Amino acid sequence: MTALLALQDLSVHRGSRPVVDHVSLRVGPGECVGLIGPNGAGKTSLLRAALGLLAHQGQSNIADLPAHARARQAAWMPQSREIAWGIDVEAVIALGRTPWLPRGGRLRPEDRAAVDRAIRRMKLESFRHRPANHLSGGEQARVLIARALAQETPLLMADEPIAGLDPAAQITTMEVFGRIAAEGKAVVVSLHDLGLAARHCTRLVMLDRGRAVADGAPGAVLTPERLEEVFALRAFYSRSADGPIFQPLESLR
Ligand SMILES: Nc1ncnc2c1ncn2[C@@H]1O[C@H](COP(=O)(O)OP(=O)(O)OP(=O)(O)O)[C@@H](O)[C@H]1O
């Protein structure tokens, strides 16, 4: 498999403690990978180390690239999503084109087309000319997802991108991720909503105390035993004509 993300024995230490512990992972075109795990499992640390934003041991093909090449290979949506500046939504999204712009930094027709595609995908047409800092938290999150989409990189990595979105926007966003994966790109996204992860990801990687303890199709990863052991959770999981249905039922903590 041609890997768009290739991690080999990636570890991150906080003090003497490993918070990412020898994780190896290859993600190829067509995959939408959900990174799941309880609070503190190491999801953010893994994503940031993979991108070269956090000191680590082991190998990441993205972290190894020079900064300019990295920005053309991987788009990143971090967990923090406040937009502080009163510039138009369209201008924020156009920042995603920065790695592709020629010297001088002017948007070319192909850059404007990429911005338009991202705006359409995230259904932001009516927000286009509004100051981004006047939008609600969930609306700002959608703008930042659109900025990452406008980058049109082979790999998209996002840290809890659907947190704080309303249910319809969560589904729209997961469908967008599924579609861009189906177009031959790769998506790696950390998620707390296991139901949406089960429905929309082609593959789940479960982290527990920094270690990847399961990796595979959602139905094979979300077993009752692992949910109990890793998430301290009892849940209902079933396949239906509408796809997999997952509902957390009881905390076992
Ligand atoms: N700056 C820091 N200094 C020390 N420890 C940290 C720091 N940032 C994170 N950690 C620790 O690293 C571990 C992994 O944190 P990380 O943010 O990667 O987890 P996560 O799976 O993304 O959690 P969440 O679901 O809560 O966002 C946690 O135990 C956390 O306390």
C-alpha cells in the first residue's frame, strides 16, 4: 500500500512517562481513519507528533518533510478553534491555499476554485462575507474545517473536528471526510463520538494509555470487551439497513 501517513514506532514522552508508546501506523489513499480513545489516551499527542509539531522518537513520513513540503502534503485542524480576527470567512478559508501560492501570494483562479469547493462542501455560502469572529463556536469550527479542505492535500488530519457541531453539521462533516477519502485522499481524525466513528470511518485505531490496542474495521474494533476495558463503557452496537448503530448505555467507572 502507498502510505500517505507512515508512522514507525512513534513515541512521545511527557516527563519520563510515554503518552504515545511505540505506535506504528500506515494509512493509504481511500482510508478515513478514526482515532479513538478515552481522555488522555494520547490522540492529540500522536497527531501532533506525526505532523512534526511535537518532539518525538521514532519515524513519521510527514514530520520528516521540510515545512513547505509538509504543508503541501498534510492539512491540519487543531483542537482549538477560536478565530480571533475580524476578517471575512472567505479570507480565512483562503489561508488554506498559502502553501500553494506563487511568490507574491496572490490567489490564482485555481486557488479561488479550491476555496469555492471548500465553502460548498461545508455549506458555508451564506457566511462567506461575514467577519469570522462574529460566528458561533460551531460555525467557526466549520470555517476551520473548510480552511483545511481548501488546502487540498493528499492527507487531512483533524483533532476532534466535530466537537461542538450540531448533529446535522457533524454528519455533513463526516460525510465530507468520507467523500474526500473515497476520492483517493486519506483522512485521520480523532473522535469521541463512537457512533459517528462507526458509521463514517473505514477503519478505527483505538488508543489506550498511548498504545494502539486495536486497529481495523469499526465492527471488529468496538467489541464489548474493549469498550469495557479501555472506555469503561457498556454500549449497544448493531448493524441495520441504515448502517451500524452504536449507543453508549452505561459507564462502568
Ligand atoms: N503539555 C503537557 N505536559 C504534560 N503532560 C501533558 C501535556 N499535554 C498532554 N499531556 C498528557 O499527555 C497525555 C495524553 O494527552 P493527549 O492530549 O494527547 O490525550 P487525548 O487522547 O488527545 O485526550 P482528550 O481526549 O482529552 O483530548 C495525558 O495524560 C496528558 O495529561
